[in-house]
Amino acid sequence: MKASSPILPAAFVALVTAAALSLATHAQAPQAAQAPPMPRTFPAPTNLKVLPKDMTGQQVHDLMEKWEEALGAHCSTCHKADPNNIGPNGRPRLDFADDSKPEKETARKMFGMTMDINRNYVAKIDSSGAPVTCGTCHRGHLGPEPFVAAPEDHRPPMPPPAGTVAPQFK
């Protein structure tokens, strides 16, 4: 049997290395050619009923993100999808001006209530602290969870004062 030539393995290694470099370069080319994503812009709102009418699209978007977090909800909870307006991801975009979902009216009433509580009650208490927000009651849930005091907060009922007769129930 004839010994193999040392040139063949070296040539093979060089060919494989060149092919690997070529593949790596081509695999990175589309990523390098992509421009960084443009910052999102939000159009001016057109259907504000309880929020100040001079809010910018960015301000409304930022507020809605806070509400989403406080309520554990998504935009689609209150806003209807528009089947005639398809986004780049292939799904319908939301029609933010549409008022057909009852949840949107509920959100408006709840926000109005929150503003009323802050303006007419919380603001009138010296050193009252933080204002009431959606998260004050909802704590990340769409429907506020019923309040249940911690077991250490439960106290036995107070006995009636001395000299009084406790009511008898039958």
C-alpha cells in the first residue's frame, strides 16, 4: 500500500476552511446589511373621552402600557382588531378609535373614578402619599381580587361592654 501524500490532507483542510469562511460570511451578510429598527412613532389619538385631549400619541401609549401592567391585560382587551388592516406580522392591527367593545367604556369609567378619588378625596388628606391608580385595587389582575385579611390580622370578636345584654339570635 502506498503512503498518502501530505499535500492532499493540507489541500482538503484549506478547501474546507475556505468553504466554512464563505458560509459564515454569507450567513452574516443579511444581518450586517439590516439597518437598526426605526423607533416606533404613535399617531395623535383621535377618540379621547376621559384623557386630556392634548395628549400626544407617545403619552397615550406610555399610559396604556402602565394600565396593561396594572391590570394584567393586553391592548386587545379594550381595543378591537381591524380585519381590514393587516400588520407586517400577518395579524390584524387594532383599531384604537373603535368604541364597540364594552371593556373600553368600563376602562373609561374606572379611570374617571380614579381621577375623582384622587382629586376629591386623596388630595384633601395631608400627607396622603401616593395617588390611587389602577394597580391599587387590581394588582395585576383584570378583575380585582376579593380582599382577604391575612390570618394574623383576624381578631376575635370583642365581648359586649360590662352591664349590657348581648343580643340573642334564634
